[in-house]
Amino acid sequence: MATAQQPPDTRRGTSDSLLSPDFLRRLERLELVTRKALIGRMKGERRSRRRGQSVEFADYRDYTPGDDLRFLDWNIYGRLDRLFIKLFVEEEDLHFHILIDASKSMDFGTPTKLRFATQIAAALGFVGLIGQDRVVVHLLGEGITRSSRPLRGRRSFIELLEFLERVEPEAEGDLHRSLRQFALTYRIPGIALVLSDFLDKQGYEPALRYLAASPMEVHVVQVLAREELDPPLLGDLRLIDCEDGEELPVTISAPLLQRYRQRLRAFCGGIERWCLAREMSYMLATSDADVESVVFDHFRRIGLVK
Amino acid sequence: MFEFIGALTPWQWAAIGGAAFGIVLLYFLKLRREPQIVPSTLIWLKTTEDLHVNRPFRWLRANILLILQLLLVALLLLALLRPTVHGGAKGVARYVILIDTSASMGATDVSPNRLEYAKEKAIDEVVDGVMDSNDMAMVVAFNDTASVVASYTSDKDRLRRAIRSIALTHRSTDITPALQLVEPLANPDTVMIEGEEVQPEGAVRPVPATVVLYSDGGFTDVPEASLGDVDIVFRSVGQEDNNVGIAALAARENESKPGRIGLFVRVANVGQAAEHRRLQLLVEETPVGVEDLSVPAQSATSASFELTALRDALVEVRLDGEDALPFDNVAYLRLRPPQPVRVALVTAGNRWLEFALSTSEVKELAEVDVISPEQLQEGRVQSAFAAGQYNLVISDGIPLPESTEANTILFGVAPPNPKAARLVQVAHPVIIDTNSSHPLLQYVDLATLRIVKGFAIDAQAGAVPLARSTAGTIICEIPRGYYRDCVVGFRLLNEEGALNTDWPVRVSFPVFLMNALRAYGRAELTGIEASLRPGQPFHLDQRFVPRGASPVVLTPRGTKLPMTKTGTGYVFGATDLVGIYKVLNGEKLLATFTVSMLNQDESNIAVRHEAIIGGREIRSQEQRIVVRSELWPWAVLLAFAICLTEWYVYNRRVAI
């Protein structure tokens, strides 16, 4: 459990632009929640599904030979003349992976999608750090291009911020390769938060399928710019893909825009249905959305934080 | 149904074609797409892929602006071509009612006759039928001429009165003058310049008119008529085609029996059945001969009568019996005493010439006045010369006054107009060539003529040389206004009164003078005066009318109409009806003339139900009287709508 302490020093400038001190103070009241079984390597402040040696009583079970006699409940034995072993809630740390799509397409919008993703990452990372969870941030480009050191504890927040501030968009993104690499590398259960626009021409399904097969509890946040949802485009244009440079001549008219919006809605709806079918949470956020409300409303609603 | 009445010149076609080509060119030149960097073309690709797969006429949608622009040009082109459609909604309509008043319209196969039937039908169909209160109509009556009976008006009472006032004539049919009258309505912007039609620029075309033609179709087709946007509706009038009529009447003096006149009549049957009719000959309304004729169907037969030469009589041939066309059953001829030729011989004394003009043959033809040079100076003679009282003046070397109004034969003297010819004296000219085909020199042999002194004639252009000598033209005919002067380039006598030539003692000399009387004096041996045809004007010579009289003509209708004065007498033109016309001065009969139809085409009262006018085949009965509406305003309106659509599409991008 996070204890009420002073927020970390956020005067280093970088934090000013990512998260406001007031927001951080509010974040302190949150903690990450996971529905999946967790196997931490270190004792943490998290209740594990495994019965362990915390002080919090969880259950009783019949004594079987070989059990630690220290956990016999002698009071029960006195009353019922039967041997019961007291089970306690195991408390352990949580592996929290934040995967930020840093492909060039994320460097779009006002503010950029990447900026929004880093803000979300900073906020949830902060929640994880103060919850003594193990927070790792991965930048996804043509693979996992960079990962932060596993961070833990309030003091690591500055490092987290520094890492996030240094995030630069990569030339080209390969979501499939990145998530495959992640799934193969990290086999310990935990939480994986994916922040991406999912505008990958190879499709989102093969990529997300790696996460679905992993023991991670996966949360998907699709970040799109307002300009992508409602493009301010009209006329005879040559659309150029910022990542692969593909060109598409198109005469944009009101009906075409209408059709584009329908197609985009169908695309996002497809991701959502796909995710929900695999017990992943999904959220569509615009890059100009209020980070606080996203964290406090959406993530609370889907049970990532409480 | 649809018709294009506008026409574009090749240059206008080229301009429009160029505009369309330019639009296409500009469209593709203009289509430089602006580059726009987007995060991903993924969704755009999916969007356009959908379209490629699902949308029919994708190419059309992609080039919608181009299509609209081309459509705009096409519509403007359509408007320029002025499409019209028959029927439909009409604006202010114009009608031209053409009514045939020719002889065949007098056929009584429909009651009371074709013309009256046509008139009532025109009133029923047009004036009281299709005409709205705003519509206008004009009425034109035509036979071989056309006249406007009522100009454009929407006053129906006036139109009815005008139509009912149209009277039958016995003239022939020719629709061309009527079409020429209508043509300005069709092509009002066309003017004739030096025989070519020219369209002045900027001319505005009027409302197209509908011509409703009421006729029995007895006119020849006029495929070359230019009708432009005038629409013709043909209403044929009449039912039957059975008719027998006198097609020709001629009289000739019987050469083998002097004093007898042969009369030849040709009777035509235009019907489908053979006819038996009786032909009567009447002289001064007294029957003098009858012949029963059998005329096969669609054929003609001839009859002849012989008359004793009558000095003055009205001859009438009449077909008995009833048929549809009564006035072709009669024809007239007038026998008159021959009018003597009035000859003035101006001479100082020439017994050869006087003798040659005093023969019995000459006396039968001519009255010769011998005038001396002294008498020629008298005012009485001069005014007689100037008034044209002589038909022929023969001058024996005496110059004639310039005011001479007569043909002249001039021996060795310049014509009355001295500028017309110059005489150059020559000695012993020998005639080497004569124009023996000329009426003056027929049967005149001048080959061995001997001449002591002569003149070579240097005549103005237009003169006809009749005889050439070794020294030049020696006999020459020189036109002078209405008259002709025959200049003979030598005198008959010399100054001493002796013969200058041996011509007066030759046979050819009186033959020449007889030729002169006939050719220049218009002398005729018999006085057969053919009947006039309906519409032909009648001329009455001044000399038959007493001074100060104002002759009037009593027509077969019984009306009296005045004659028009002309330079040489009086003329009467209203000879529309067959019959006897009497020229009266008060109660005194001055002259009589007749008008006969003698026109087999008009006797043919067969009704024709189709005709070709202005390259169009028009059929009677099938056509309704419809108004042709012009569609160009709709084309322009549509073009305007397309213009707006284009503006909307361009600004709103409503289409893909």
C-alpha cells in the first residue's frame, strides 16, 4: 500500500510538462490492481493469490504432514480437536510493463500521440512506483528499441521521467516484431500496458496475439490524434505515409470523409472486440484528451488502478 | 418529334470542339495533387479500396467536375442548335392560314365548293380551334400570286371576316409566291444580296410559326423552298376528281380555203371514267355547231369547226352537261377585223417607193401617208410622230425628228437618235453577205445589187448588222427604246432624181417592204384575238379611247371596275374570272375581251393528300395542328443548374 508521502521532486522541468504536481498528489492515492496471479520475485506490497507469509489472514486448511507447525492454529485445535493450518495472504511485487509505440506515426497530432502516451506512462508508472511495483518502460520501434531499467520505489520516478523525456519517435515501427520480442522476453506474469495507434499495415492482430498468449494482464490504449479522427483535409491530395512513404492519390470530398470516419470507427471497433474477446481491456483515447480524467476515470473503471 | 432548327458554321463547331478539348486539357493539367503527410495511409487505403470494389462508375465519380463541365458545354451546344419539339406546352403561337383560291378550288364536289369549305374549316380549326386568346394568326390567299388578307392579329372576329372575304379566282395554282410571302417569317434575318442569301449578324429569330395550308394540292412540289423553322400542316380539300374541261382553243385561217377559219378545240377528261359530252359552238351567242364527243378516262380528244371569216365576232365553245368544275366548260375567242398598219412615207418624191407601197397587197395591210419634208416640219405631223400614231415610218433620205415614236426604215439617213450610228460615205459598195434569217430580209436577195454611192454604217453596240458590203455594214437594225430603226446604207435616188441603185426594179424590193410591214408594222392578215388567261392583264390602246374618257370594265360578276391609265393606253388587271369583259365609256361599248381558263392542270381537280415543300413531305389528315416548342431555354436552364451543381460539388466536395 502506498503511504502518504511528499511527492517526488518534480522541479526538474521535465516533470512540469509531463505531469503537474497536483496531479501527482492525486495519483498517490492510487495503486495498480491486477486480476491475474502474480509471481513476484521480491516481497512486495501486493496481495498475492498465493498463500504466503504476510500478516493478513486468508484461510484455513487441514493439516497435512510436512506442513510448517508454526502455522497450526492451536485455538481451533483446542476447540475442535482437529489440526488446521492458518493460511496468510502472500504479499509480493507486481511487474508492470509500459509499452510505448514510438514509431513515427505517433509523432502526430496536437499534442502528439507520443506525448500523450508518455504522459499516461508517467502517470501510471508513478502509481506503480509508489506501489513498490516493478515498473519497466519499453519503447517500440522496429523492435523494442529501448527499455528502462526495472524501476521500483518513489525515488525511481525521476529516472522514469528522464527516460520518458528522452523518448524520440523512431523512423519506422513494427508492432508485430516489437510485441513478439516482448512476449518472448518477459514470461513473468504482470501487467502490460500498450500505448499505440495500431496503424500498422501488418495489422494489430498478429502483434496483440503474442500478448494474449503471454501470462500478462494486458491493457490496450489506442491513441489517435484528433486530426486522424476528423481529418481537416479536402480536395485533390497526394497522401504520403510518414513511416513507409507510401503515396495515395485521393480526391477528398465530404462523402469520402464520411466513409473514412466509418472505416476508422470500424477499425477501432475491431480492435476493441478483438481485445475484449481475449480479456484485454481496450480504450481509445485522443491525444488531446485530459490525462487526469483518462487515469482517474478510464483506468479506474477498467480496474487497472483503484 | 425533335428537330434542330439552328445551324452552326464549321467555325462555330470548331470553337465548341476546341472548348471541350480545352476543358479536358485544363482539367488534367490542373490536377496537381497537393502532397499531404499523414501518420498512416492505412485507413485511407481501406476507405478507397472499399470504393474501388463497391462503387460502380467510380471513374465517373472521380472526374465528376470534368463530366459536369463537359455536360455544360454539351448543353450550351444543344441550346445553340435550337432543338424543338412538336406539341407540349406552348407559349404564344403564331399561325399562317394559307388558302388556295385557284380555279380548281371552285370544284363543287364538296358543298358549296372547295374554297367555301376550306374557309369554314380554317375558321373552325384554327381561329375557333387551336388559337388561344394570345395567339396570333395571319391569312394569306394564293393562286398564282399571293396576297395577305389579314396581317398578324389575335382579333378572331377580324380573322373570321378576312377568311370569309376571300373570293374564288379562276387562276392557276402556284404555291411559290405564297411561300415567298411566308419565308420571311421563317428566315426573317435573311436578306438577299446580289442573289445570295446572307444572314446579318446579331439577327434575332422570331417565334416559329405554324402554316396551315388549305388546298386541293393542285400545285407542283417546291422541294427547294426554304422554310426554316416554319411548320407546315396540310389540309387537303375535296373528294372527287371527275371533270371534263376545254383544255385548248385555237383558230387559224385556212390557207387552202381563203376566207375560212378553222377552229380547233381540245377537250380533256381528267376523271377515272370515260365521258360523253356535247360540244357547242356559239358565235355571238347563237349556236352554229354541235359535236358529240366521247372522251376516254384521263385522256383528251379534239374537235374542229370551220367558220366563215367573220370581221368581228365573239366565238364561244361550250361543253354541255354538269361536272364539278363549271367554268372550264367554256372558252372564248374573238375575231376582229385586221387593224391596218399606219405607215408614214417621208419623201421629197420617190415614185419607185410610192409605187411599191401602193400595191393591193400593201393596201390590204396598211394605210400609207406620204409626208414631204416641208410637212414634216409642221407641228401636227411632228406631234403625230411623237404620239406614236404611225406604226412604221419610212424615210427616203430625210432625217426624222428625235421624238419619233415608231419603228423606222431609213434609206441613206441616220436614225432619229444620230448618236446611235455614224454613216461614212463609200463608193460602189458590193453586198457580200446578208442575214437572211432576219424577218426583214426573208426571201430578199441582195447578192447582185448595184449601188453607186453608199454609206458604211458604224453603229453602236447592240445593233444587228443585216447586210455587209465590201466597205462595211450596209444594212443594220438599231434598237431605240421600244422601237427599232433599220438603216439602209444607200439612197434609192441620187440628188438628180436618178436611181442610185437598181434595187427598186428588183423583186426583192417589194418583198423587203412587205417584210417591213409585217415585222415592223405588226400587220396580221387575220384578226384572231385569243382569249386572255385568268390573271393576264388586258391592254387597250389609247386610240380606241376618246379623249377625256375614263373607261370602266364590266366584269362577269357584274361589277364595274376602272381601268388604269398607262403611257400608251389603259390596262385592266382584275381578270380573275372566266367570262366576257366589256369596256365601257359611260354606256358606250369601247371594246370586249374574254378570259378563258384553258388550263388542263386546273381542270385536273384530283385531290392530292401529300406534297413536298421545302424538302419535307407533308401529308394531309395525319398531321394534327401542333405548336412546335423550342427547347433551348430548357437547355440553358439545365446548363445553369449544372453550373450551380458544379459550384456546389467544387465547394462542398459532395461527390468523390
